[in-house]
Amino acid sequence: MKADVGSDVRRAAARQSQKEATRQRVLAAARELFDTHGYQGATVRDIARHAGVAVGSVFTTFASKGEILSEVMQSRLDGLYGELDRVMPHLRGSTADRLRTMFAIHFNFEAAHVRLFLSHLAAAYDWTLPPTARPYGRTPRLQEIIVECLAKGVEEGDVCPEADLQEIVDLLMAAYAWTYRLVITKGYDAKAMTEVMDRQIGLICEGFRPR
């Protein structure tokens, strides 16, 4: 009996290990394909083929292509948000200056895999995504970091206390996402997009400063 129990445990551990290995292969394949073919251009079948697994194996691990993209991006963005958590509390200057620094860090971070980030943006408009998917806009930590910056601005007196902070967050996130069109239309790099975003932040901040 004990031997049977031990065998069952080992078999369960082996299945779990195999499932995790499949998961990591799928994520690695998806990361590469989203970065080269875009969100719409990379199918689940393509991802499975690139990972060397069956399509059925993909769907036993992930509910949808959108969920795969969410996992790919979350593993990348965790590092970025950790860096922002470290840097933001120590920034000096106005709220506008701190926001400019924060978004400059974002642009520079995404520059190495900008097409992957464009896939992340594109998925935000996929109405078929399940609730478990987390495209751009469903990333609460980014919004929390912006709110923390704005709340500090309220305390320091350069953000109007009556301002709706969530509306400001929405404007900033919309401006950031829309700026990425310049990668496609004009071939802009991180530096050029940061300059555009700096000006937009100035306009948005002018709207919420105390009168």
C-alpha cells in the first residue's frame, strides 16, 4: 500500500512538472510570435507549433490566446512595476515632472520589444477576451502607481484637491497608448515618443492644477 501511495505521488509530481514545462514552452513561443507577428497575426495553432506541443495542450493550460498574452506581459511588467515602486517615492520636482519620468521609464522599457507591447495594446480592444485576461487597461498596478503620484501632488499643492484622480489616470493612460501609433506611422523610437508624451503631460497637468 505504501509503495502504491509513493508511486501515485511520483506520478502526480511528474504530471505537474510536465504541465509546467509545457506552460513555459507555450509562453516562450507566444512571446516570440507576438513580438514578430502581432496579436492578431499569431494564432493559437501557430503558438502550439512553435512550442512543439499539441493545440489541445495549450488549451488545457490557458483559456484563450488573450490569457496567454496576459501571462507573457505580466512576467515582463512585474519587473517594471518593481522598478517604479523603487524609484517613484524618491523623485523630486512637480507632479508633472514625476509623471514625465515615470512614462519615460515605460517607453524605454518597452523599446526593446515594442511590437510585443503593441500586441498588449491591441488585445485591450478584443471584445472576446475572458475576464481572466489582463490586457492594457486591466493592469491595476500601473493605475495605482499613477494615483499615488497624483495623491502626492494633492498633498504638495500642485494637484487640485477636487480633481477626479481616476479621470486623470484615464487621460494619461489614453495618451500613453495613443502615442504608440507613432511607432507605426512615423517610426518613432522611445526618445521621440517620450518628447511627445512630455508635452501631453504638460497639457493634462495644466488642467488639474489648483486655480
